[in-house]
Amino acid sequence: MSDMHYQNYIEKIVRDELKKAYERDKDLCTCDICFQDIMTLTLNQLPPMYVSSDIGHIMTMYNLTKDQLQAQVTVELQKAIDQVKKHPKH
């Protein structure tokens, strides 16, 4: 069996969107605990999209251009940000 490489592409999208949120919202804590909490809260509300090849990445990006999925990512990320801001664990 070869070394297989796969990833949840939604995780990459959420991570990228969270980085944008940090740029927009200077009051958002950037500590590792808050980062991890926001990521996990968001990812637990979204369907995973695992890819294992460049074609998989291309197809996933095509699917992500659909407004509904992008909106879902945005909504769930904002919910997680709001929750962590109200109840940080540090």
C-alpha cells in the first residue's frame, strides 16, 4: 500500500476564510486555543469534502463556487467566531 495523501478540502476553505476574518476583525483573539475552537466548531457543522488528487481539488473548487456552499461556510464560521468571542476558553 502506498502512502496516500488526502485532506478535507473544506478545512482548507475554512482556514482561509478564518485568516480573512482575522484581518477584518482585530478584536478576534488569535491564540491557538481560540483558533482551534473556531476551526472545530465550524468544521463540525459542515459536510466534509475529502480529496486525494489534483483532479479532486479542481472538482471541489468547482463545487465551492456554488453560492449555497460558500454561504454555508460563511454562516457557520461566523457562528463559531461569535461563540468563541462570547465564551473564550483562555
